[in-house]
Amino acid sequence: MNQSSPRKLKVGRRFLGVRFINCMTYGRLYINDTGNGYSGRCPKCGKLYEIRIGAEGTSERMFAAYC
Ligand SMILES: [Zn+2]
């Protein structure tokens, strides 16, 4: 993994929990290098899922994804 961390990420890599509906499993989306979104893969089928963060950020901490 890339260990170079921008200054604004001071508490380590943030992540969101996501529930992959089709595989009925649970995974994590990690914040990307530019800090403007989260991305991760379904642990079962491997489909990539991405969320972009708006200007105000997102207050959601759980997402449901169709994979
Ligand atoms: Zn899946």
C-alpha cells in the first residue's frame, strides 16, 4: 500500500462501511489519495465501487451498493 500521507489525513486512512447487496456481504471503502472520494471492492465478486465526496463532505457512514 501507499504509505505517503497528505497532511490533511492526520488520523490515518478513513473508511466507510458498505453493504454489497447482491453478494449480501460487507466491505469497506477507503478514502482515495486526493481525498475527494472513497473506493473499494466487493470482497466476493470484486466489483469496484466508488463514492465521490461533495464540497460539504458526507455525513453518511453506511452505504448500500449494488455489485
Ligand atoms: Zn459482489
